[in-house]
Amino acid sequence: MKNTLLYSAMVAVLMTPVAHAVVTPPTSATILIPNDAKQSTYAVSLVSHVGKTWTYSVSQVQGRTLSHWVLGINNCLSNVVSSSPKADQVGTDPSTDAKFVGIKWNTAGGTFSFTLDKEYAETTLQAFVKTATVYNTGSIVGPDCSSPVVTTPTTPTTPTTPTTTPTTPTMPEVTGSTGHIFTSQTLCASQASTDSYAFSNSQGHAAWIPGIATDLVFSKEAPGKFVENADGTATFTGTLVRISDPKQSFTLNVTFTGAQVTAPGEIKKELDAKAYNEGKADIASWYFYTGFQGTLTGTGSYAGSQIKVTRVGPAFQVGTGANGKNVHFGASGWFTFDIVSQPTNTAYKFYKGGEHGDFNIDLNPCAVQSTTTTLCAYRAYTDKTYGQYSGGHSVWMPDIATDLIFLDSAPGVLVEDSAKGNAKLTGTLVRASNAKNGFVLDANLSGLQTTMPSGSPKKELVAKAYSEKVVKPETWYFYTGFTGTLTGFGDYAGAKLNFVRMGPALQLGNGANGKNLNFGGSSWFNYTVISQPTKKSVVLKGDRGDFNLDIKTCPTK
């Protein structure tokens, strides 16, 4: 039995009013598909939001291969300018009776971007995932096209008499095709491959240097970096390798200056005329760098060589269609090149096969390196020596069900992101007494701390477990935020409960589940019944419960 006196005392303390926190839209969602024998689960995450462009990653956590996913940008359908890869549908997805509305990609996973006509505020949307004939949704951050971001104009100051030495002009804050303004940002560069708007088909490249190499690209594992600064300068770095022989390579280091939003003269137009006539290449939103110079230093087979590059012709241009090869967001610029030194290996000899070379690159937000760990959650049984309260459950709600468990064959899934300090706990809880009845869990954890928060820890083992240092709460870690939903099925179908942490922070560590000495987690919570089961004879009551979990490495499929 639970210690009801302890709960009563805690409830009295927690009745003290607290200020409501501002709810931040979740940047990731782990979506479990209920009633699926394979417990299919998918992770959807926001990679970046840069101005008008939103980029997401989608991956399979377990179960069946993903059929497609849809981001529910319901009020932005007419605002989508472009997408990469090209969306399979913008509108209503007809594949299910849910008729989910948004931007859709038929895919097993990957990285997906779309660009809107303006920059819009962030809100919480639904992401829809489908496999076979089953599907589900989860909450994630996305655009609210009813709330465009408005830049407050600067109040003009009274002009003063100029001095003999002019001051450096401030770069204007002008929105470009990805919401670009002259502030610091890092974009990743890759080769620009030709599409249907290219003047002619050619092999994709990032750098083209006749007489030396016309097939230089960045590898997918190590894209180039285009770093823009608030003072109107930028750097372009990375390792360029030849498609024909990756051992023939260069280290690139180029510096750009003089950023401006109006073309300083001739524009470099290399696409078919229809790209400009149809507005696919959005020249009005391009911006430019009037100067650039740098070096390509040979590596691998080209070790010992060095090439100096300097801008020639039109200014280096950045924007949608600016790479001259496709209508993606990218950049391009011609340059003269001087061979400072030849490769040490005399089998290779550079010569100038033309008057100039060319950079042609796609630019995208850089993918976030994975910092996630996936673990599996099970019921926590009571240890005969150190446990003092009944166990054998994953979730305990005395007024609804005290035997809710994650089956060993279908454990809960805990996905932790150490970099962001948050986590997601999902899964299907069934009653041990009747597995046809239960709840689908979707919980968000936030506020990761490795030091003990105020009001923690939650000690439910016998006293000697702590006094004898068998269990050491100082080694645990904690999540101060813990909220979620429980959606019923079986006899509970139609029911929905919202819950929030009560009392001490959710805790994880050896002995933290309050039932045994295993690695696990626990947290008390308060719940609110949002809707009752469709079955009239089942009425949900109460307002409190407890999570008590063993947490382990997930089994190999």
C-alpha cells in the first residue's frame, strides 16, 4: 500500500498557489502508434528554424518502417514557397480516414525542409506518422502563419555634420528568401546539382577549376561551412574532394567581405530564363558579397600544392536560385585562380585550363549531431530486503488502476537528449489483470539537472538503503518538468487524462524507482480527467498517481 499520510501532507503543501509558466512548444516528439503489435515508434525533431525556413528530422525508433509523415501546418498551406526534398503533398492527406492536413513526405525517414513566404512565430503543431494502416500524432514546434514576425523599424536620428573620416555603415536588416538578416549564422554547404531549371545538365560540383579539377564536392559526412557574421563578412571552409578520386583533395579557406542587399552591378544568371520569369529564382531577395579571396591547400594526392582564388566578375551571390544550377537556396561566384605551388607528387601537374573557376553550392541549416540515448522502461518489482511499498507496476493510480504495466515484450521508450536537457517517455500501459484495457502514454520531461533540486529526492525504500549507502541519491539525475497525457483504450476508450509532476522532481538512478535497487525512475503526479470513457459504466475518478519504473538498455531486435 502507498503511504497515504505522505501523500496527504504533500497535497497540503502543494495547494500553495504558484505562477503559471510560459509553455514552450516542444522541439521533439517520440510518437508511438497504439494497438500496433510491433510497437512502432518514430522520432520527429526540429533541426533548425532560420527565418522563413524550417528543417526537421524524422527517424524510426522501433517497429515497422515508416510509410509517410505530415507536419500539420494547417494555416500555412498557401504560404509554402519551396520544400526540400520536394513535398509529396501540401493539403489533405487522403490515405487515412483522419484526413490530416499539412505538408507530407512519403519516406522512411531523413531530413526535410520547407520555406515560407515570410518569417512566422512558433507555435505547437501536430506531426502525423503512418505505417501500414495505423497512425498517430505527436506535438512539436512549427510555424503559426497567423502571426508573422514583424521587425520594429528603427527611429531615425537627427543627422549630424559628417566628419572627414566616414564611419563604417551599419548593415541594413533586410529579409531574404530564408529570412536572412545580417546576423551571425552558420550554414552547411554541399554541391549544387542541376535540376529542370538549369540551362544545361552537368555533373554537380561545389567548386569547378578547369585544368585542375571540375568535380570537387564536400562529402555528406563533412559538409562545407559557410559562416556569416553581423559585420557583413563571412568565411567558407571545408575539405573538397574529387568525385573521381577522393584522395585528390583540398582544404578550402575563403573570406568574404562587403555584404549588401542590392546588386552592386551585373548579376550572374546561369539558369534557364524560365527560372527568373516564373520567380523560382528569387533575385529580389538575394544578397551579395562584393569581395572574396582565399586559398585551396592540397591534401592527399595533392599535398604540397596551393591555389590562390580571388573574386572576378559579378559579386558573390546568395539566395534561392543563386547557385546557378538549381532553384534551391544556395550561392555562387566566379574567381580567378593562381597556382602558387604544384603537388609534391610529380604525377600530378596543375595548369590553367580557363580564365576563371566557379563556386556553386547549396546552403542548408547544419544538421544537429545526435545527443540522444534511447532506453526501455518496465514495471518495478519490490525488493524483499529494501522495498517497503507494494510494486510490480509501472504506473499506479489508486482510483483508476494500480496494475498498469509496460509489457516485457513491449516496454516503454525513454529518449533522452542530453544537449537539450529534455526527454520523451512513450509507450502502451496495459492492466496486468486484463491487457485489453489500458492507456497510451505520451510524456515530456524537461529541466535536466545532475544536482539535487529543492524538494528532492523522493525516498520510498527502507531507511537503511540510504543510511548504509546501498542507494546514493547524490548520484541520481533529475527532470524538474514532467507533463503528459494518458489516452485510454479498451474499457477506457474515449478517456483522456492530462498529468503534471507533483512534489519532488522526476528522479533516475540506481534505487530511484522507490521499489528496488535497479536503475530506474519515479515521480508522483497529479492528473485531470479531460474526458471520460465512452463506456458509460466506467467512470474515472481521483487525481494522483505514481510512476515506478525499471529502466534498461533496450533489447536488440
